[in-house]
Amino acid sequence: MSQSSVSYLWREPEAAKGFETGVSLHSHTNQSKETLDFISEMSKDWSVLQPVMRWAERRCKRRQSIDLNYARGYWTPPLTPSLAFDLERRQIEEKLQMQALVSITDHDDINAPMLLRSVPSSRHIPVSVEWTVPFGDTAFHIGVHNLPSATGVAWMERLAAFTALPVASRDPQLLREVLAELDEIPGVLVIFNHPLWDLYRVGKEKHDVLVNEFLALYGQFVHALELNGLRDWKENREAATLAGKWNQLVISGGDRHGVEPNANVNLTRAGSFTEFVHEVRRDRESHVLFMPQYAEPWKHRILQSTLDTIRNYPHFPEGSRRWDQRVYHPDRHGEIRPVCELWPKGYPPSPISAVLSMVRLMGAAPLSGGLRMAWNDSVEMQTTLAKLDA
């Protein structure tokens, strides 16, 4: 029998009472390579960006013989593994006054936990990853937490090799074999991250069909469905309904990319991450706590997360202080380099700086406050929660 509970700290200040530990799941560091595909997709939605995009493409081709390649280019979140770990740990220890467990899941990469395990204060961090699983016309993100440290690198190589395989030529049984082997490791936790987010834009109806097909085929190897701290209230409610349909637990996953700590955590009586995994897998128990930042308007939070990625951080380690040191693109020879090394004059062209300034202006007073009010979509959430109390 699956037992999930969902609480909201701003409504239930004592929600953590009776638990020993807070668990931060699914967050990202500067070791995570985030695709630039969203830029070309965004220009389709925001027609005002299209002239800027076309200008940038022509300029790169004319001045540097570089064709803009959004698929090969990528950006990295601003926080180093150490800064990310401390951010998540402090939120739990200071706001909830309890022991913290942190599992960092960069995209298809375990460098962050492997680096952190060499530091005494974080040596017990689990080896975890957000694994990209191509499926049909889309791909799903699967959180794989607490891989055995001795075989973590080998597992990562195997998972990456699977991701690189063309779907059409892939052995249909291969995914089942991989998931089954992960499931056989008692300490590993497998989570279907943001299951209802149509990240690859195949269309909501088609995406939902593929999600249900995936769960029908492989749901027995999935231990929980994620309520995502960066997705909106409506989508998370639908994810909870989906979990109920498939007799799955729901579990937290903050999906932090910027400098705001995860907007939800799990509460547990476990003292270690392996004990927490056993609580989820064996006892079928999961207690999700949404933090106060989740009550903020969703679009405003997405804006703030975007601003976090394009800010400069003078106090950060060298090489990650400026936004253009954290964005990468192939040079004319196809070698991946930070874009700061590709600027003809050593600094961003004026039109790009102008666009970034406009975006940053949206996060500054008084415009930020006005947008926050205009984007206030929390009424539905508050109304629904009030009805549940009635």
C-alpha cells in the first residue's frame, strides 16, 4: 500500500514535527550541461526575439565563420558543487531545524557528487544523476539516486551509452534490462522526474500517451513520480493524479538551476540516504513538503531562475563569474569553448547586451513587483487547499 503525504510549510508551520531529516532531491550544479535548444524554441514563441536571433546568426557566420548550433551549445548553472550542496543543506538545517541529506542530479553527469565525496563535510553525498532516456518521439528524465560508489562511473558510462543510441535501432529490451538491474540494487532510488512536462514539445496529448506507455512497460522499476518544485501547481496536481492511477508514490524534486534552494523537500525519519531509499522502496512511504518559495507566482519564479543564470557573480570562483563564461558553443573548428572566448572584441556584442539588460530590468523594482502581481497564479492553489481544509 503506497502512502504519500504532501504538506505546505507556509500553511502548516509544524509540518516537519516528528521527522528527523529533510531530503533535498534533484538539483543542478555547474557540472550540468543544459541545452541551448530552448533559445530557438523561445524565439518561435516570442516573435520580438526573432530579428535578434537572425541578426546574431548572420553576424556569427559573417565575422567568425561560425554557424550557430543550439543543439551542440550549452550553458551551465552558476553554482559549483560545493555552493549547491551548502545552499540545499542550509535551507533544511536553518529553516526546518533538522538534519539534511542532499542528492544532486546533474544531467547525464556524476562529476558533482564524485567531487563532493572527496570533501569531509559532504563525503556521504549519494552518487546520483538525472538520466536522459529517449523514448518514442520524446525523452524522459529519470532521477537515479544513490548508485554504488564503487561502480558509479561504470554505471554512468553505461547510462550515457544508452542515451546516445538511436531509438530506431535500439534493442527494445535494453531499457528494461537496464532499469531491472538498477531495481535489483537495494539502495538505488529511481524517480520519474517531472513526468507531465512536455519538455521536447511533442504536444501534450502525445506526451501524455507516451508517459502512460512508459509506465505500462517499465513502471515496475520506477519507485516514485516527482512533484517538481519548478513546475506549476496544475501540472503537479496532474502528476499526483497520474501517480495514483499507477499506484505510485509521489516524491519531491526541486529541480533547482539557479541560486534559490529547492522549493520542496522530503521529510523522513531515516538517518542516512540508504535508509531513506528503503523507506520509499520497502515501506512505500513518502512525505513531501513544499517550501514557502513555491507559493510565489510561478512565472515570476521562472523569471528569477532565468535571471540567476545570466547574472554575474564576482565572488564566485574564477571561470564561473560572468554569464558568458558559463555558456559554451563550438568555435569555427568545432571545438567547444566558452562564448567569452568567441567574442571578436572580448566582450558581448551590443545587441546581445541590450537584450540581456532588458531581461534583467524585468527582475528589478518596480517592474519586478508589477510582474509579480500580474503573474499571480497562486489563487487556484490557495483556493483548492482551503477547500481541502473545509
